[in-house]
Amino acid sequence: MHDRPAPLDIGDDDPRLTYRGAVSLQRGPGWTAPWRLPYEDAALYLPEGGLGRAAMPSGVRVTLRTDSPSLVCRYQTDPPPKLNGPEERARLDVVCDGRRTATAGLETHGGDAEVRVGLPGRMTAVELWLPYYHQFRMRGLTLDAGSAVERDSAGQRPRWVHFGSSISQGRGAASPSRTWAALVARRAGWDLTSLALGAACCLQPMTARLMRDLPAELLTVCVGINIQALGSHNRDALVSALVGFVRTVREGHPDTPFAVMSTITAPEREEVPGPSGMTMRECRAHIRRAVALLSDHGDKNLHYVHGPEVFGPGCSRLLLEPEGLDRLHPSTDGHPVFASRFMTVLRRAGCVP
């Protein structure tokens, strides 16, 4: 009687795994948590709180090459945060040679769990897109016995760094590789690093420093919704803060294509002043003024993108929240529309790497 060959276990810190889109990696006993801020200094970026969203790996994918016919992902996923509107569900996407081949639901009790997915069974570039609205810790992978495993050494793609709110983090998307930002990155062939954080995105200076120091061939920000809602800046302070934010980023990227997008349609906020004293329409006007001021002072590769041009009042039926709630986020059907129009607007502006 012959012993059956043992499956191949790959540890969370195996050098053949790449955590693309992560800014830092927190290592614990038998796990790796991808962060989208430097985790040891995260409190400096978000002193008001909300660090948990920086540990939600929106846009992060674990990559490798293998010929295994299947893969078991061992992980820990925490429960979702309390949110207005529908609850977010934790999912893992499997993308093989650029095509999504599976979406698997994840357990969210915070303890050890595993999920099995099928693979093509030939040497394939595999990307595991991690949940965008849940904290996640990778425990490792198990492949079929005798499988070959290599580090994914695909050629360098243009690097895209994006800063935004929960709208950009992916709230409402069908799965991790189908947030609007992930769809844009996959279609355009860009290497995404998402700094989008729900309940944040108030032009924090530390985030500007991070964008300044990250490698990038394309820079974008989508700002306004939380500034208007949380009252972090009034009219004059918003223009000043945005000018300073962009100028700080420009210290590391003086000529990189840079798009500043105002927020998408927000039906309940368009004409209603928030704690900032601004309506959403007024907030967009001040964002446009800041970009014009920077352009007039020599920044010729900075572009203003009008949010409603990408996702405007005609898309209200594609918002996640039902009428009667504060409608802010694209729904499952809205994310592909957002992605397509965002790409069109960027290309029209010549703001592509």
C-alpha cells in the first residue's frame, strides 16, 4: 500500500506569495495582515480613529503562479463594521490570467477558517482578491500534491495610487475584483494601490506624504463627500487644504498625471448644507477652484474630474441605499457603470500613464 503524497502547504510569509496593493504587512503568529497604511504609524494618519478600515485589504491581491488544480486558502476574517444600509459580505475573488474564475464567500467570526476553490490545473498566474470591507489575515495556502509554485514575476504595470472614501473602498460592490477601482485597474492593466478609507478621506496631510513617497505612474483622488458630511473643512479651508495636499504629493511626483475628482451624485446632500456649511454642489465648486488655482500656477498635468459626469443624477437608481436613507454609494450594478465612465473621462482628459 502506497502513501498518498501530502498536499503542499504554503505559509503566509512564503516568498513565493506577493501581496500586491498592500502598503505594509503586519506579521503575527502564523498570519499576515495586509494594511493600506504603514500599520505601525497608522494612528498618525487617522488620529481621530477608524484604523480598522486601513486593515481592510481593498484592492489587495495575493499573487502566485501554480499548476495546481485547486487551492485552499486558510484565513481569518473579522465581522463587518456597522453600516447604514445593506450589510457588506466578505468574499474572495480568484482571478486566473486576468479573468475572474470564482467568487467564494468567507466566514467572518474572526477565527481560523478555510475555503477551497478550483484552478485551471496548468501553470497560471493566480490572483486572490481579498475582501474590501472586512479585516483579513492570511494564514496560508494549500495546493495539490506535486504542484509547481512560483512567484508571479509579471512585467511591471503602470502603478496607480488612488485616495478616496468608502465610495472608492468598494461599498456596495459585488465582490473584491468588481469594485469600480478594481474594474478600472483590471481593464486598463494598472497596478492598483487603494488608499480609500470609509469615514475618512478628509485630505489628511499624512496621506499626502504617503502618496508623495509611493511609486506611481498615475495619481487620483476622489474627495468631498466626507468633508461635506463631517464638517472637516469650511469653504476657504477646503481650497487651502486641497492645494496643500496636491503640492505635497507633487514633491515626489512633479509631472505624474494627477486627477482630482469631486464626489458623485448625493441626492440628499446636493442642496442641503452639512456641518461644513456647504451643500454638495458648493463643495464641488471649491474643489474645482482649487484645481484651477494649481493649474494657473503651473501644474499642467493636473486635471479636474466632475463627479456627476462620472456618476450623476441619472444614476440615482444605481445607488446602494434605498430612498429614505442617505444615498451615497454605487450598488452592485452601479460599480461597472462608474468604472466605464471614469475610464472615459480620464482618457478624454489625457490623464493616463
